[in-house]
Amino acid sequence: MRSVQGAWINWPPYQIVCIALATSLVVTGDLFLYTVLPLHYERLGLTAFQVGVLLSINRWVRLVSNVIAHHFLSRGPVLGWLLLMLGLGTLCMLVYSIMTSFWLLLAARITWGICFSFLRHVGIFTAMHVASCGRVMERLGWLRGLSALGMFGGAFLGGWGYDEFGYTSVLLGFAILSLAALPFGWLSQTGRASAAAGPAADIPLRAAGARVWLLNGFIIGFVGSGILMATLGLLLQEAMGDQIRMPGGAVGVATLTGVLLGGRAVLDGLASPIFGAAFDRVTLRWLEGGLYLLGASVLVLAGIMFTPWVLIVAVTIVFLCTTSLSLMMTTQAASAGSRTLAAFVTAYDLGSASGPLIGWSLVHFGLDVRVVIWVAAIAYLMIGIGWIVHAVHPRW
């Protein structure tokens, strides 16, 4: 990475703050479903398999909508598409709150997947175009960190609110709050960010490099944002029951799941800008492989011991590994151009979409829930070994 002069880390431009807040407001409903739907689905008349479909279809659709977003946003107008997708994101939350039909919920999840493709693309290139020389990862780190506020609200406040007020009330509250995303979205595209209408020209990847990008995108999405997020509530319920005793009293499994998923957002918010500033300055030859192997190791430990506290620590470490790997590789893909970014995030979304479907299918067919931990560990282990081999023999 390039050497950077000046302060270790700078505050982000207002455009990054605004696009991150806009996105975070409309993503709350999505994280709420990941937190609560595994615990509430029977009351909606859904099956375990349908839960897997609903928690993954929004990512499956991105395999197409990422390319569509690249096509339209590289030609503009960015602002119109941004405001449209923010509005549709709010509408999706209203559907979640009042509908119980699987097919209507499925349509809303597909719509949200399309919205997210556009919002992510706009956010990344907004950050790229307002980044000062040598601080690209730092700026994207700020974008990721501030966007995590929505993850925290959707997960922690959603889990707590579900235990206290119920499913419908929380979603309606999130939908009303998300209306504030529209003015934030408009402000994000003022000033230098208007350049997001014309992303940098694409830089073709070599064939071998392209395969590496796609494989890494898939595995990062499959483990950190897929199978673990979608089954975390079920894993905790299996490890501890419906609640866990703490010094202040008992804590429900929905609340604890929300704390962990929200805690991931807090870790992203605190760590991403710092990690980005560090990655802008150094090149660590073994970093990628080491992060994958660290994640695999703690997952193996959690699968063997399978106690609530070991599981909590292991999941937290894996989330940090995912944050670091995603930040590094997203920045490099975006630097190569809009088409390269679309290919990388499509592979990431394929992994994210496969994770919930595979995890909940295993549960649906009666396998021990701990199998999802072993599947995630094997995925990280295999690609981690590949990175270590590449570090030793770069030509392989």
C-alpha cells in the first residue's frame, strides 16, 4: 500500500457521512430480519426452509442486480437512482411489518436486494471520488464503519425491541425512521461526489487474478455475512437455551443475538477506519492467509467446545477477520473500476446468499446445528492454506 503523509487518520468528508447514514437507515429492516426471523418464523406460518430462502434471496438477486447497477450508475444520473432505492427500501420494511404471506415477503426481499446493489455501488464510488491521495482504504473504512450504524440499530435495537414490544411495532418504527434517509442521500451527492456519475475506467484483470477475486469474494460472503449471521440465533439457542444467566439477570436469546450482530456493527464502526488507515500504509505478505486461518482456528474451537462464551468469542473474531478482508479486497476491486467491483461484490453476494440457504437446509433436514460451524471452518481453512501457499510460491 502507499505511504501516507500527515495525520494517522482524518475525519471523513461530509459526503461519506451522509451516504453512510442514508444507507444505514434503510438497512435496519434487513438486519432485524436476520436477528428475529429465525425465532419468530413459526408465528408467521413459515417453514425453516422458507426462512433460509427469505434470508438469502435478497443476495441471490444481486448476482444480476449488481451488473444492472453498474450499467445504470456508470451512465448516471446517480442522484435519481439513489433516492428511488432509498424510498423502495423504506417500502420493503412496511411490507415486512404487515404481511405474512411468504410470496409477498419474497417479493419484498427481492426488491431490497436490488436496492442494496445500487446503494452499495453509489456508496463505494462516492467514497472513492472524495478520497484524498493515499487514503482510499481509510475513506472506505469510514464508509463501512458509519454504515454499520444501521446494522447496530437493526440488530441490537431490533432484538431488544422484539423482546419488549413485538415484531410489527419495531418494523413500523424502523420504516418511519428511514424516511430521514432521503435528505441524507441528496446531500451525499453534492460537491466532489458528483463524480460518482462517471466511475473510473475499468482496468481488466488477468485471468488468474480474476479467479482469485471471485473465490475470495465468495468465501468472505459465505462465512462472515452468510451462514454465521443467518444461523447465529439458532446456534445460541442450542448452546444456551432460551436465555442465559448474567450478573444483572437473565438475557433472552433474541436480545443476545441482537447484541452480537449489533456488536459486529460496532466493531466495524470502530475498526474499519483504523484498519483502512493502517492498510493504506503497509503491505503484509501473509496478512490474507493469516486472517483466514485465524478465523478457521476459532471456529474449530467453537465446534469442539460449543459453549455460549466460546461461541460468542469465536464469532466476534470471525467478524473482525471478515471486516479486514472485505475492506482490503473491496478497495482493490473498486480501484480497478466499476466492472471489477461489480464482479467482486457479485461473488461476495453469491457466498452471502448461499450461506443462509445451506445453513438452514442442513437444519431443515435434521442435522446437528453445529454442522454449520464446521462448514464455515473448512471454507476459511481451505482458502487460508491457498493464500499461504501463494505467499511462499507467488507464481502458483
